[in-house]
Amino acid sequence: MAGSKEIRTKIKSVENTRKITRAMEMVAAAKMRKAQERMRAARPYAEKIRQVAAHLARANPEYKHPYLAKREQVKNVGIILITSDKGLCGGLNTNVLRLVTNRMKEFDTAGSGIRLTPIGNKGFSFMSRIGAKIQSHLTGLGDTPHVEDLIGAVKVMLDAYVAGEVDAIYISYNHFVNTMKQEPTFEQLLPLSGEAMAESQQGQWDYIYEPDAKQVVDELLLRYVESLVYSAVTENQASEQSSRMVAMKAASDNAKTVIGELKLVYNKARQAAITKEISEIVGGAAAVN
């Protein structure tokens, strides 16, 4: 029965693994609901401020912010890459990293330098391994991110843009569609163009600024960038928890299938051993007679 003992050990091991994946599935489901609430709460503000900023880009103010000025030559690009800190969430991080890697190859072919700001341990580790130039990074955000936590790492990239060291900034993250679908997204953050928002309303926009255009536009566009980065982080976290819940459910289902198969093999091995013992007893009895 040595073979049967090994099979029993494997069954016990898979059962323990299934308990862990079931627990992780339930934890991810609870976190997913909270992450979706944060994501939905952040969306209206991000969309509205994006709309106002797009109007500013089409307006003709007396003050033109650097965020609205398109550079003639794009010598260097900055990429804010948002991934998760932890794994076990299916192909979520792999998909967004593949997308960013392909875009980096395109920029490299065009002769543009690349600087990165990874937010999340998975993206930071991957970019460090491939030798990418990391401008700044942020890890360990936790399950409840705050705008204050993001400002430091993002401001390094924004300062590089204002100083002319970077000519365009892109942001990449996983856009939450629904529990079963998350889309890797790569979009331009700066410079902001009027076409950034797909709007049916056309025409020129202009504003009266109080106290002055510089102070109002500076604050507005800073809030714009912060809100979009925060919104992207909340989208990515909702995607992470959804993907982890689905992955752990699939792992639990697979473990259940494996346990069934192992039990079938165990029963066959046990039956074969019993049949062999009976045959030996019958054979011995026949030899004595």
C-alpha cells in the first residue's frame, strides 16, 4: 500500500491548497467591493476635471501652462506604469507590462529616450530587471491609496516635464470594465490636447480668471494630473482584486478536479492491492490442498 499512502498524501496536500485558494477568493471578493466603491467615487471628479482641462486646451487664455504646450520634437518620453504590489491575480500585470514593453520598443525605434515611474512592486521589479531608466517609483500603497501618497513619485516626473527633460508623459494601467474583464490601457497624460476628451460639443472655449490666469490654471492642471493618476490607481486596484478573485476561484475549481482524479486513482490502487492479496491467499490455499 506504499503507492496508496503517497496518493493519500497528495490528496491531503491538494485539499490544503484548496482551502487557501478558497480563503483568498473570499478575501479578494470583499476587497473588490470596496475597491469598486473607491473607483466609482473617483470617476465623476476625474471625468469633470478632464473635461474642463480639455476646454482650457482649446481656449485662448492670456497664460499658456507648460502642460498645454505641445513640443515640436519628442526626444524623451515619461511613462507612469501602474501595477499591483502582489501577484496571484492571473495575467493582469503580464498584460499591462506586455503593452508597455511594446510601446517602449516603438519609442526606442523612433529614437526617443524613455523614463519610467513605476507605481506598484510588480512593475518596479520588472523594469529594474530589464534595465529600464527609472525616474522615480512607489511601492506598498496598500488597499486604501490616498492622493498624498502618489504626489511625491509623480511630481518627480512632472518636474522633469516642466524642466524640458521629458517631452511627453504617458500613463498605463488596467481599466476596470467588469468583474470578468480588465483592459490594459496606455494613454497620453501630458501635454494635454483638446481632443483628449471625445465630446460632441465643438467650438472655442474661453474663461474669465479670478484672481489671475496663472494661479487658477496652475492649480487646476495640478489637480487634473493628480486626479487622473489617482483614478488610474483605483481602476487598477479594482481590476487587481477582480482578477485575483477569478484566478483563485479557478484554482479552487482545478484543485477540486485534481482531488477527484486522485481519489479515483487511490480507489483503483486500493482495489488492485486487495485483489492481489485475495489472489495470493487463494493461490496459497490451492497449493496446500
